[in-house]
Amino acid sequence: MAAVMDGGIRSRLASALESAVRELGVTQVPDLELGRAKNPAHGDYASSAGLKLARELRQAPLQIASSLAGTIRIADGAATAEPAAPGYVNFRLTPEWLQQLVAQVAARGPGYGAADIGRDERLQVEFLSVNPTGPLHIGHGRGAILGDSLARILEFTGHKPEREYYVNDQNTQARLFGESVYARLHGDEPPERGYTGAYVTEIAEAARRELPGIEALPHDEAEQKLRAFAIAAMVDRIRMTVGRLGVRYDVWFQESALWKDGLPQVAIERLRESGFLKERDGALWFGSALEEEDGLGEQVLAEDEDRVVIRSNGEPTYFASDIGYLLSRFEQRHFNRVIEVWGADHHGYVSRMKSATTALGLDPDKLVIILNQMVNLKEGAAAGTGGKMSKRAGRFVTLDELIDRVGSDAVRYFYLLRSPDTTIEFDLELALAQSNENPVYYAQYAHARLFNVELTAAERHPRLREEADMSLLAQPWELDVARQLAFWPEVVEDAARLMEPHRIPYYVHDLATAVHRFYHAGNEDGAHRVVVDDPLLTRARLELCRAARHTLKTALDLIGVSAPERM
């Protein structure tokens, strides 16, 4: 039996299918759309190869599918192929291969599913990076968990990601934050559009204690010190909050460091020399060369203030910092790719950053931007916030409050249950339920059951050392668990390649379902329990439990959720 760690069974079936297609005389093989069969009655995988090749081979799709099914040779008897109307080739994984797969997965342990897709690609994952002007609210948590889970998956698949938080410490919001703290320090109301939350007063009082004489300093000097103090305090608070979720950063990169290094200035000069900047009304705008090619220059400049690089008063914008940040990552620190996780409210900024990347002479495909939608709390949990969440007005449900209420596991799991482009409705009641309806409880209970079974086996068969006879795993529910194990490598690969961490909890649920069915079969008939009088049968089933437990724990680890041994 060949090793199963060669990219997964899907890649082996795809190679066998392509070889069979070439044997039919096709030289330019199209995408044969090999994927998981939607209906288990049709097998485990299916390809519309017959339909895809009908025009080139000038044959009926079903005839082509029949020829392919008879030609395909799959090593180790891993699967059988059969034609299906109107032109599909269906694959069924064989019991014999699944049985041997279990033994190999159990032997591999938590490393099963790991791959070298990345080939040590050095990349940056920059996520969350909200202005450090207030506590994190529930909406911010989604970006933190999405970015952290993605970094975990990329590490597992042979990439070298560096996690970074970009600290906006000198933009307009940072200055308003400093002014708000200054106002509270002197017993005044914050300025217009300033920050009014109670935490601002708390920081002002902390500054009074830790910065002796701060009240007596001139305004400008005091504001700069207070701004630095306040931002440092909020960064510490953000670090502690995300730390409760198991989120860590390798680098906390300050915006001000860009200006100290002169990178925004370099970027501006490069864009100026290339004709991508234009002066208008005393301000410096980006995009004229790009937009004038489409005849849109004046209209775009007039309507889109976000393209301003230097304001008419000489003050740089956040966009000026961002183009310098591009040079920092691609040219100074030499990341091959940069992956940014943003809130959906930044959707209009995506094309601008892509255009800026191109204008700077960088590859825009190396800048990957993932947007995530909002989070809403169900069951009136946000009552009392006074409407839409706002850091300035101090109206929000903090991420810490949510973690206090349901725990970090539930927060992480629920935030990944939907694709980033879908709004999440966080159901507090469901997250707290200890029942199968709660997907976190359902998954963790499956792991705890597997662990408990192994303990029971050790007590009943303390000298169980026989080599496992995997052919004894013949029951459909046993093979269903093995089948889910076979799917794991491709799930990991797709999650990494498509940058979709939400595929992992989907898989966890499917594997947990198979595990619970396997466990309940023993409850319905004692002969189907893992631990029985027959030590050989116990040994084989115990191997299945170990393989499933290792894989389930690995999957939960990749999304930062614990795998408890008892519940």
C-alpha cells in the first residue's frame, strides 16, 4: 500500500483520470471538474469528463465516460470508476484502501494532512489592524480570528507567514484620540468627532498618575505625549483581548516608523516621476495617469477625496502612509505575498490599493485582500448600546464581553462558520447550549468520546499489543469515518489555496457526525462497540478512534479551538 500523504486521494484520482483522457488521444486536457460527489449514492468523487470532451472527441458523453471508466487505472486499488448518465465518471473509494488508510493516519498522528504547498513561501498576513483608539468590539473579532486561522493553515501547508498588526499612531483618528484624552485630563468635553467613551477618561486618569506634570505642559507637547501614552495603552489592551482568543502577532508595526524611514516620501516621489500624481486645488492627488487612460481623470479626482496623498495644508493622508507601507513589505522586507484582512466597510479601498501597487511597479496579484462582513448579536444582546456601534460615542459590545459570556472556543468557531462575505448573526443562546445543536459542543464532544474510548480500551485490555487487522473494519459507519479521514488533505489544501478557513469547521462537523454515528452504533448493539471481548476487533476499532481523534484535534487546532479530553 502506497503512502497516503502524497497530496490526498483526490489528486491521485485526478492524475489517473487525466492519464486515461490522454490515452483517448486528447492532448489539451480541459478542467475535468473532479470533485466530491454531491449524492453519496453516486460514489465519493465525480467528474463531468464525458460532457467536457464530447465536442473534441465527437462522441456521446456517456460513451466517453464508459471508455474512461474502462481505461482508468488507480494504483493500490484505491477506488473504482464507473460511468453515469449523462456523461459522468464516478469514483468509489474501496473498503480495502480505506482500511489501510486508517492505519497510516493513526501512525502519522497530528501531522496527517500537512503538505508542502507553500514550499517555504515567505508571506505576510496583516489582519485586524483597527485604529488603536478604543477597545475591540464584536465586529473586530471576526477579522482577528479569520487572519489568525488563515496563518495557522498556511503554516500547516508549508508557507512561512508572518502575522502583523499595523498600528495607526499618527493619522487623523490618532490625533483626535490624543485630543480627547487631553480634554478629559482637563475636565473638558472631547472635540467634535472625538472619542467620548468612559475608557477615554480612564486613560486620562492613568496618564495623570504615570506622567507627572502632564497637566502643566503646553497643549502641543502634552497632546503628543498623551497620544503616545493612550495608543500604547490601547495596543496593550488589544494585545490582551486577542490573546484571550489565542491570537498572536509576530510584529506590531507602527505607522510612524514608515515616516522615520522615509518610505512614504520615496513612494510619493516614484509616483510623481511616473506621472501618477497630480496637483489640484493645492493638494496632491493619486491616479491621473491611470484614470486619464480611461478618460476619467478630472471626474474621478473631483469626486474621490480618498485619492488625496497630501492635503492642501501639507498634511499627508492615510493613503500616503499606505503606499509607503507597500514599499516596506514588498521591497524593504521582501515578502513574496501580502495578505490583508479588512472589514467590509473598506471595500471601496481595494481597487485603489491595487492601482497604487501597480503604479509603484509592484505585482498587484501579490497583494491579496480579504473582506469580512459584519457581526450581529442575536436575542437582543446588543440592547443598551444605543444603536449602531461607535468607538467615538462609546457605544459597542466589546469583544471581551462576548468572550466572558461564551468563551473563546465558541467565539472562534462561530465566527468561522460562515464565509467572510456573509454577515454573521451570533446566537448567544446556541453558543451556550450543551447540546448537539451547538456545533462547538458537537465537535468537542466527538473528540472527548474518542479519548474516553481509548481510556476504556486500556483498562479492559491492558496488554493489547497485537498488530491491528484493519480488514475487520467492515461496518458502514466504520468506513464512513475512514472516508472522512480520506477527505482531510484536500480540505486543508483548498482552505490554504483559496484562503478560506471556514472550510475547516465545515469539515470538523462532517467528521464529528461520522464519529457520533460510529459511537451510537455501539450503543444500539453492544457487538459494535469499540471495546469488545475480541481483542483483535477492539484493536482495529481502536486504531480508527486514534486516527479520527488525531485528525479532529488537528482540524480544531487550525481554527484555534480546543479539543477537550472530557466534557
